[in-house]
Amino acid sequence: MDNIIDIDNLIKPLKAAAKIAAADLTAHFSPARRADDRTFNKEASVKIERQIENQFREAILKEFPDLKIIGEEQGYQNGNSEYTVVIDPLDGTGNFANGNPFFAFCAALMKDGEPVWGIVIAPMLGLEWEAKSGEGAACNSKPITVSRTNELAGSYVLWCEGGCKIKKRTLDIYDAVYPRVTDMRKLGAASIEACFVAMGKAEGYVSTDLEIWDVAAAVLVTKEAGGRVSDHSGNDWKASQSDIIFSNGLLHENLVSLVRGK
């Protein structure tokens, strides 16, 4: 399949399916939801998430049946293609469930363990980030770059614990970074937090215990915007890593030195 299909012919239907998925999230979102009805909201949101992933998979496999697919809800589906599509149908499920607009649909196309195209759509924020390997990153079709702040004391850092349940570890990381920066903030959606670094709204994003579908698209967006992505020891990002630092590059080693070993 890949010998006769150009990557652009693959990206076009992926992008179209992503836009449909984001529109479906918008249709199901209710800002009137209350956080004190968490059980009902979470169950309803997960149901929507599964439905959207199913629809995305069906649309893509109908046209490209040989693609490999990794999705948050249905896991891994093997295929004969050298390309793998990675999907997070709803990044920021808790936000979505509670009527918080900080959520996104994410999709990435990967080859040889690296993302070569990615899209993150935050429909209620009116933001759509996209990147293709070697061609830069954009938000709403306009080129973006990371910030040029090179002093830790003047930086804003986003953070989240991802799936980590060890609160002491989260607090240790926060305590190491917070006193040395202007402020630390948590948005509740890894893809948006990483893309905010890519567009210069923050200098760094420190996270733990994330899955590949949380970050694959945002990794490429950040890199193509001139940033850097690594694990907490400073090793360049790989798909198997779950403890991740996104930065503008200028402050990367500073952040690594603060969180290494924690």
C-alpha cells in the first residue's frame, strides 16, 4: 500500500476524519455540566469517546484497510502498512465531563516510531494545531514558534501528573520547579498543554505517566515549532516514554536538571 500511496494522500482523509470527530465532541459538549455529578458525567463522556474513536477507525480503515492503529479506547490493531495512526478521541475527558472547554481530539501518523504528521483540535477553544515533519507547525493555519525566553525565573511552566497515582512524586516535581519559575499551571489536557508550549504561551510542560496517544501529535507540533521533547533524563523522546518534558529548547536542560530522578 505505502509504495503507491503518497503520504499527502494519507493525511488528507485523516485530517477530514479528525475534523468530523472534533465536531462530534462539540455537539456532545455541555458547559452546563456540574462537577458534582462526576459518576454520570464520566460514564457518559467515556461512551462518547468510544463512539468517536469507532467512527474514526471505520472511516480510515474503509479507505486504508492496511493501516496499523493505536487508540486509547480500542488499543492496537495490526496491519501491513509501515504507517501507524495514533488516536486520542478525547484528551481531557475529566474536563469534558465537567463542562470545562479544555479538551481536544488528537491524531498522529507515525513511521518508524516517529510522528510524521499530527493534528490536535480543541474545538471549544477554536484552536487547531497541525504539523508535518520538516514543514513546521501551525495553529489555525498560521505558523507558530516557541517562545524565546531563556531565563527560568521569567518562564511559565505547565505540568500534570498524567496517570501517576503517587501524589508525593507529583508534589516533589512541583516543589522542585515552582520556586524557580514565574508560575506553574495545570490545564488538564496533555495535548493542549504541549501545544501551548509550541505556540509560546508557556516555556515548558512537565508531565508524568502519559500514554503515546496523549502526546504523539503534540510531540511533532512542538518539535516543528522549534521546541524540544525528552524524558526526564534529557533523552530525546521515544514512543515508549511516559515521563516527558516539552520546552522551548532554551530552558530544556534547566528543567531536566530540576526533575531528573524524581
